[in-house]
Amino acid sequence: MTSSDYIIALLFSFFLSVIMTGLIQFVAKKLKVVDIPNSERKIHKKPIPLLGGLAIFFSFNLVVLFYALYTKDLIGGTIFLKNLFGIMIGTLFLAVGGFLDDKYNLRPRYQILFPILAVLVVIISGVGIDSITNPVGEGLWHLDKYVLNLFWYDGLLYKITLLADFFTFFWLLGMMYTTKLLDGLDGLVSGITLIGAVFMFFVALNKGDIVQYDVALIAILLIGVFLGFLVFNFNPASIFLGEGGSTMAGFLLGSISIISGSKVGVTLMLLSIPALDFLWTIIRRIMEGKSPFATADKKHLHHRLLDAGFTVKRAVLSLYAITVIFGLVAYYLQDLGWSVLGVTLAVFIVFMLILAYLYKRQREIAKPQ
């Protein structure tokens, strides 16, 4: 593919997303599926349409279907047709679950059923993490040693790879719940997903001797879709991602990172601060005797930024900047063999420094003048 082909794909997906988001916004208003600011944790002041997940679902799948059916640029290289169908069916589960939650406010034990179904269908379609980098040395840890062959269909083997499928299951669930809990400020998840797709695009085109044109194409389509949605979702937002959209963002980033082979580490670095915030939230809620998933609060990192005196736009742009910085680190250091434990320690230190700064700012603001 040429540069002009990628530009056309970007514009196509962008304008399709703008049209679909406008239509879904209209439908959400008609159906009265809106987020009403009826608690102190709500930042917006007036009802805002939900169902953004449907806009992402239709935009992404329509543009992917077009390139899969009418061009030879998306299928046959790194990406197989069964992988693509698995991802599309997975997004369908998330879209349906998101619609039901946005409309009827499902309980957490019902919400999680749809992400689990999405992950299972992706694993069945052959998407899996067969190996991971040794975190304490050189080489790889292979996760495809224990295999149960199920059947052959159309020349492709369908199988259960115990360790790989187990790792993939928790990787995708973790990605979905990271973006779900991150979705607290206008445009935050949409923008970070867009940034993640940008780095996936560049890594796919600069992966040593192997250039993944198909991965670069699906990444550019993802960029266009979330860029089009961000037109409506950036502060002040006129539509929210909702349950379906917030989980779909992590699902798509996670799934594409697996298909592309070497993007799992890049994706983890991009979302390292939100992922640490997710883990800290789970630990904090358990220590407080609360359910880790059923409790909503205003103690996430993005809420801490607001408490420290940041405006919504400044907080979002600051988190964008952090994501870009870690993306650059992952992009330029991916081939240097850095120890995963070393990088993890560095990210953890940065996270704790950010928290320390925010707590200090909060105390300064709380002092009587």
C-alpha cells in the first residue's frame, strides 16, 4: 500500500464515523438513552446521549468489511479472515451489552458477561498470545506447548492452546476494564485509543524486516473511527462512549496488538499509567471492604487531576501527553532488549510520583487562605 492509500483509508473511516456518530447521537436522544448527572461523581451538568459504542461498532465494522470484501489489502498477510470475524463478533457482543447497560443500567455481574463472551469468541477465532518476552532475561516464554486440536475447517486448524488462551483471556479482559474505568472525562478514552492506534500503525510499518501492511491498515481505520468520534466526544462532549464504547476501545486495541505479534508490549506501555490506576483502584476498594467492580467513586487518577485544580481539558491533554511519552519510549526501546521488570519498575515510579504531586496539590488547595 502507498501513503495515499492510507490517507484515503483514514479519511474514509473518519467521515463514516462522523456520520454514524451523528446518527447514533440522534437515536440516543429519541430513545432517551442519556447520562443524567444525578450524583456528585458526574462531571457534566446536563444529560448527554450515550450509545457511543454503537457508533464505534457500526463505523469500525462497516469500514473493515469494505476493505475485507472489496480489496486485497486486509486479509491474507498477518490477519486471517477467521481472526477478523472473531473480532467483529466480539464487538457485536460488546455493542449489545453496552446498549442494554446504557438503557437499563445493568448490575456489574451482568455487565461482565458480554466482555467474557467477546473474549471467548476471539480466542475461538484463533487470536492468541503464543509467547511473551522473558521478563528477567533474554529469549521468550512459549505459551503454546499444551495444545488440544479440535478440528480442521477450510484448511485452518481450530485448537485449544491452554496457556496461550488463558493469558489472552486475562489480557483482553484487563484491557477492556482498563479503558472502562478510564472513561471518566470527555474524550479521554477516545483520544488515548487513537494515540494507541497511531503507534500501532508506525510500529507495523517499521518492524525490522517484516512490514505488516494489513496491520497498518486496520490501525489506520481504527484511528479514523476514533478521530471521527472524538469530534463529538471531546470536551464539551455531546455524546459519551457508554459501556459498550469504553470496553470496545480496550478490546480493539488488545485484539489488534495480539494479531500483530509484537504490539502487546507497546500497547501495555501506552496504557501503563491507566493500567496501574486500574490495579490500584481494585486493591484500594478491596482494602476498603468494597466490591472492586461494583463500586463507583471519584478517586481515579483523572479525578485526582481535577481535584488538584486541573480543568477537564487540561487533565485530558496531560494524560494524552503521558500516553505519547510512553508510546515513544515503547517505540524506540522495543528492540533494545530492556528487561520488562525494569520498565515496569520505571513506570511504577512515575505513577507514584504523579500521585504524590497530585496529593500535594490537593493539600495546598484545601489549606485555608
